[in-house]
Amino acid sequence: MMKIKGLRWWIITLLCMGTIINYLARNSLGLMAPVLEKELHFTTQEYSYVVGAFQGAYAVMQPVAGYVVDFLGLKLGFMLFVVVWSVANCLHGFATGWLSLAFFRGLLGVAEASAIPAGMKTIAVWFPAKERSVATGFFNAGTSLGSMLAPPLVIFVQIAYGWQSAFIVTGALGFVFAILWWVFFRMPAEHPALSDTERNYILAGQPAVVINADGSEPKPKVREIVSARRFWGIALPRALAEPAWQTFSFWIPLYLFTVRHMDLAHIAMFAWLPFLLADLGGICGGYLSPFFMKHFGFNLVRSRLAGIVVGAICMIGPGCIGLAPDAYTAIALFSIGGFAHQMISALLCTLSADVFPAREVGTANGLTGMISWIGGMSFSLVVGQLAGTIGYNPLFVCLTIFDVIGATIAISLLRNIHVGAAPLGSMPLAPTAHAGSN
């Protein structure tokens, strides 16, 4: 079979496509919130419960989904989750009130919880350690691209065909990705289009795999993972960073509609900008790590931490939204926050692939993700309770404070961890994949 040069970058492109579709489905609710409050007759507080149903299910299921992906394998495990989330999102179109909407939203959270653990496991097995932050940046860009594409797509379908159609269209796209994943994804050892040169390059940059006496890999042990200092050095900063992304994903449209008095058409025109900057932040964060390693001599872990600090400093932007004189300045500050958050998020997720062996990455990332989403869910419920009384502005200030504290915790718990990484070598860090023999 013809070999594909730079196949690992085609794999990350496929993964990014799935993440885009995941976030199209996820962000449909926030964009429809002003319409749904009217059509389904629920309050802002009840809307926060709908959001909380997704977040709670997502939080609980992340470690379960990570374990399932580790146990069943990436190809089958992730494909099954994609089918379930596609069905769940289509069912949103049949909601008759906030309770039924919350049920369907919870089901969506159960299945979509697989995306990040599966993505990080894919990166762990398909990339050498020195390229993982770059790969994670491109993978994480899918979250922002999906969020960026959602406003024009979802609002257009809603205006043209009704809010039910918006959920069905975004859900149906998931079935397309499930087919593509099943057809094109393989593990590196099994992929017929992977050249021996690239396979050896990937394996040379990864830690040695521990094998049992019978030739199998040891199964992940949850107790050992959660008792490790490195686990909490990732989990706690993720829990403090997640409220920002939950706020951007679920509350920006409602904030612009109720506080800044933008109509849906203007929201569709401008609400995607924070996610465009978030794309750039995720990619920039990926390249910051090799930059710090090359020019400042940082080891692998400290190069990730340096990028997290840069992101935390940039999070001052959304803390100043209350000072914005108009909606457009507020969107600009949200955009700075999107850039900063995705920089932090990409590097924290990459650390789980750095400090845990490949056989544990799905489970470890799922567990840290569960804790992070508990943080995000808790803050969303606080927003639902307090936005109508004290307003949004003090809550936006909290987002800045959370990330500064998170960066401090990460430095404290992880700075002395050393992970071996090959020096920056001859194969490219940027995607240069193209078809051809190798």
C-alpha cells in the first residue's frame, strides 16, 4: 500500500474534525438559549440546570469514558461514543420543556465525555513526546473551530428551519465522523499507510512500554493514578481553568442578549470571534513549549508550565469585561480570554500525556477532566444563581483569579518532575503531511 508521509498529522486532522463536530453539537444549546427560554418557557436559573445536567454527566463520565477507550481500544471505543452523542443531540429537537431538555443534555454529556480522553490517548500513541504539545494545540483547535462555526451555522438553520432543526443538523454530522473514524483510524503498529521511517521516529520519542509476562500491557490502576502528585498538579489547575471555557461556551450569547442587548443576528456575526482567538491560543500554546525548550533550555515539563503562566497572565483580559464601554469591546476581551484559556488547556492536557504512560493516558485524562468539569459545572450554577442579582462582572473577575491560582498550583506540584524527551530533531514539528511513497 502507498505510504503517506507525515501520517501522524493526517491522524490529528481527523481527530480535529471530530472535535469540531463535538463542539458544534455542544454549543448549539448556548446559541439557542434566548429562543429556548421563550419557546420552552424556562428561566435563566432553569437554564443553568440544563447546562448543569450536561456538565454533571460529562464530569462523571470522563474517567469512565477514558477507561472504556483504554479497555476497548481507540477505534471501537471512540466510535461508539460518537454514535451515542449524535443520537443524543438530535433528540434535543424533541424537547418540550427544561426537564426533557436537561435529560437529553445529560445524555449528550455522557457520550461527549469521551472526546478529550480519546484525543489525548491518540496523541500519546501517535506522537513523540517533543511534538505532543504541538499536536495537542491542533487537536484543541477543533474545540475552538467548532465553537467558532456554531454561531453562523446554528443561528442560520434556526432562522431558516426552526430551533429543532438546528439540533438535528448538528447531531447528524456526528454520524459522518463516526464512519470516517471507523474507516481511517488505526493504531501506529497496524496502520498500513505508515512508513517504517515515521513509525520508528514516533517510537524513538516515546517512553518504553511495560509488558506483562504474557505479552499484554498492564491495565490502568485508578488508585495509583489518583494518589500521584503529578495527577493533582494537572487536575486542580484544570478545575480552576474550566469555568472560563464553560462561561464562554454557554453564557456569552445570553450575556450579549440580556446585558449588551444584541439580537441573534448580531450575535451570529460576532460571537464566533472569541473562538477564533481560542484557536490561535491553542496552537500558540503548542509551539511555546518547544520555543522555551530550544531558547531557554527548559526541560519538557517546565516548558509546559512556562506556557501556562503566559496564559494565566493573558486571562486578565476577561476580568476587565465589566469596564468595557460597549458590546464590541466586551467581545474583544472575551477573545483575549479565549486565546489565554486554550493556551492553558492545551498545555495542561499535554502534561497528562507527558507524565503518565500511554496505557494510563485515557484514564488519567478522564479523571482530571472529571475534576475540571466539576469546577466548570459548579461555576455555571453560581452564574445561574447570581447573574440576575450581582450581575456578570464580578463573576468574570473570578475567571482571572482562578487561572492565576491554577498556574501557581501547577508550578508547585510539577516543577520538579523530569520527563525524558529527545532533543528537537530532524523531523518537522509543524504538519507537512502529503501523500506519496516513503
